[in-house]
Amino acid sequence: MRIYRQKAFLMRTVLFIFIVLGNLVSFLSEANNETTDIAPNWQLKTQTGKSISLADYQGKPVILHFWATWCPYCKKLQPKLVELTQKYKKTEIEIVAISFNEDEGVNPQDSIVKRGYQFVTAVNGDKVAQQYGVKGTPTTFFINRDGKVIFKSTSSNVEDPRLELAVKEIVKAK
């Protein structure tokens, strides 16, 4: 009986160590999402041909959202991004979306409007996605008033508290 207890204790200890190490690895990989790099400027066109750039939003907090119309995870995340901009509306926060890796003939801005949203979407953003190191959809950057990327998210988890924490950080006054 004593040997059984010792083995059980040893197994619980080993399991605990694996859990702690797993959480540490997860934490360290997520910590890489926090950054203070200056967001690269870009210039693209909207679906209607209007030219927009990141410089147009200078001095404003920006949620820069890379997405595609075919992406179900983007569709899941977008209501949360809109909710956060509504909650912090008085801060002049803006969502600027960049559509990339799209199927031929789609109209991203039409998709946004059909979903009931008003944020602007730049199209043909494949080169800008490369410039930002975007590997997939959704990828969302939280950029403060000074143009610094405060947080990068590649998740569609609308329950992630870091989304609102990032918004709180980017809306701070200069």
C-alpha cells in the first residue's frame, strides 16, 4: 500500500510539473504577441476606389484587422471588435480592415455592410499582410495614438480578455 501511495504521489508531481511547463511555454509564446514596434505605413484602395492609408488615422487608436470574406473565424471576431469600438467610441478608436487572400470577384466591403458593420475595408491587401508578417486570418493589430503596435492577436476567441486590455491601452491619451 505504501508503494502505491508513493507512485501516486510521484505521478501527481510529474503531472503537475508538465502542467506548469506547458503553461510557461504557452505564456512565453503569447508574450511574443506584445510589441512596441511602429506600425508600418501602407496605402491601399477601398472597394469603391478611394485611397486610404494608415497615415489617415494618425493620432487615433486603431484596430487594424486583416481578414478575408471566406474566413469563419473573422466573422466570429468582428462583432467583438465592433463592440469594443462602440464601448470606447469617445476615444476616436477606429477599426480599419484589410482584406487579403480573397477569392476572385468578391466584394469585401459589401460583406461587412451585410453583417451590419460600418468600418472601412481596404482591398487587395496581400502585400501589406506580408509587410506586417501576417500568416493567416484573422490577424489583428492594436495600434496606439503614437503609431506603435501594442498587441497582435491571431485568435478569434471573443472571450479573450486581452482584446479589451489592448483597447484600453491604445485609447490612452498621449
